[in-house]
Amino acid sequence: MLKLKDKVVGITLSILLVSTQLLIPTTSSASNPCPNTNAFSGITNLILWLRADCVTGNGADPADNSTVSTWTDLSGNGSNAIANGSPTYQSGAAYLINSQPVINFNGASTFSSIDIRANSRPNISIFAVYKLRGSNQAGVWGVDDGGWDRFFMARWSGDNGIISHSGQTAVPNSGVVNATKFITTIYKYNEGSGSSVYDNGAFVSTFTDTADPNGAYTNLRIGSIGHGFNLTGDIAEIIIFNQALSETDRKTINTYLNTKYNLGIASGNLTAATTPLFNSFALAGSAVTAIYRTAVSVTANVNQSSKVTFYSNGKVIPGCKNLTATGSGTSFSISCTWKPSNRGSISLRATAVGISGGLTGALTTPLKVQVNNRTTKR
């Protein structure tokens, strides 16, 4: 059995992890629609993306407290995590993280997935959101076979955890019980002080990763350090990139997770706010006329996920306030059903407020529509 108190060193892998109590949201209420809709603004080399709010990969939530045998990978690589034991999907109020569900680990369950050893992935970034529910020593992820290989133990000595990289680097307060935590680890193999760890987006320490590049487990264990120290607690999301992310890209991931889980990350560790832009705003069929008291669809398309409100002559159209535009990349759409209650020339407008990062609002140019009398009786 590995004696973890023998030494302390650092790691060069970027890992982000969140564990906590969750409830199951509907697909429409998730911060990022299920399945993957490019939440990461074109960051490349995504190799594993596990979301408790999209565990099946298709928006069909499992039954509450049901066993999860396969946790679907949303990276597009098909690296689904396979369960050992009986981890469960939890969506009850006692498990929610900002209205998001979690996967619960009972101390005897894990998942296994990709190879994160340095021989295949020398530089890697790992993000994790989690919550501990027990005071025992507990790992969140790792490939350790007893030789101080790459792993993250959230609770090692009291509330403090460690990152392993042939030695160990302390992560203060990563093991506070019943607290939602977000830890990022960036590994750069064999680069002096090139690796780093972050707590809730804030820098903690650098370290040098010299973990055995070959002699560890070939599959990442989630809910364990590898050979033991299993997790009693919850994991909400794990994101792994096959590169050491830049500060800019790391802030992009921080912003996505902060918005989704309400982590309270300091503004300096988030992406700077940008203003949404409207790509288009039009009636169905690009019409410029409508019929009095006859429903017609008005559609707005914006360049980022936003809350959109529609107006007719300066008044909010009933049922069309703070609607969520969905899509991917730079194309997000939402439609409003408008039933003109006045005749003549009507001015339609819309406002958009970006969902991520406290973005500022945008306003469309007016769309002039001529509302005509009915030509048939009701």
C-alpha cells in the first residue's frame, strides 16, 4: 500500500473537478445544452468531458438514485467512462449543485476511461467539480499503482489535499467536507516548475512532473487515486484536454463552470465580458407585413448563448421575456410567437444579454412591420 506521507511534490497536468450535491435539470435548464454544443469557444484537444447533467449523452436523464454503468464522454472521442461498483445518479435536493445533478460515489465505486500517463500524454489539463461527503482520505482521479504516479487526492491530511507527480504538492482546503470544490491541474512532463494547480480558478503552486511515464495504470480511475483511497462524495463534471492550456483558455473553462455551478470565481480568473451581437432578427419568411390578431413567429439569432426579450412598440411581447437562445459556435437562435394587437406600422425590437461571464446587453435595430386588417371573418 502506498505511504502517501513520505514526500511532497508538484504536477504538470491541468485538472478541474467539481463534486457536490445535485438535482437533475431538464435539457433546457442546463448551462450548456445536452449533448455538447461547443461551450469552449474552439479550444482544441478536448479528450474527455463527463457531465452529470448529460450522463447519457442525449438529454434523457436516468432515474434518481439509479446506478450508472456508463458515463458518456461528450468530447466526441467516444471515451465513455465505465463503472466499477455502483455509482449513482443523484438529482434530489440534497445533492444539487446550483440546480445541477451529480454522480455519487459510495467509497467502493469508480469509473475508468482514458490513459493520462506521460508516455502518451506528456502535457494535459484536468478540471474537476466535486464535493466530499466523508472525512476519510479520498481521491478524485488518478492512475497511481503505488508509485506516486499522477493523481489528485482531495483529502490527504485533514482538509488539505495533494497532487502527485512522483512527489506531492499540497492543495490547501481541497478536502473540506460538504463544500463544492473546483480544482484544476495542469501537467507538463519533466519541465522544471512547469506544472501548476489552481483552486477555484486561483493559482496555488507550481511543481515539476517526473511521474513514471510508463509504470502506472493505463486507464484513468475517476473516484479514486488509482489503486485505492476511493471517494465518498459527488462529482458534477470532469473536463480533460490533451494540452497544457494557456491562461486565456483556462479562464474560458473557468467562466463556463462558474456560470453553471455558481462557484464564485474571482473576476480576474474569468474571461472578460463581451457584448452579444445580433446576426439576424426577422419575421417568419422575412416578411414585413402581418395580420391583426394572427400569430406569427419572430426569430432572433445572436453570436453567443443569451437571454433574449422581444418587444412590440416598446412593450414586452407576452411570453417572450428572457427566452434562452440555443445553438453552437456563433449562432444561437430563439423564436417568439407574436399576435399583433394593434394595426398599422409596428416597431419590433429585441434585447440580448449573454449568459456567460456577466455579459452586457445588446439591442436590435427596429424591425418595421405593417399590420393589416383580417381579410376573413373569425
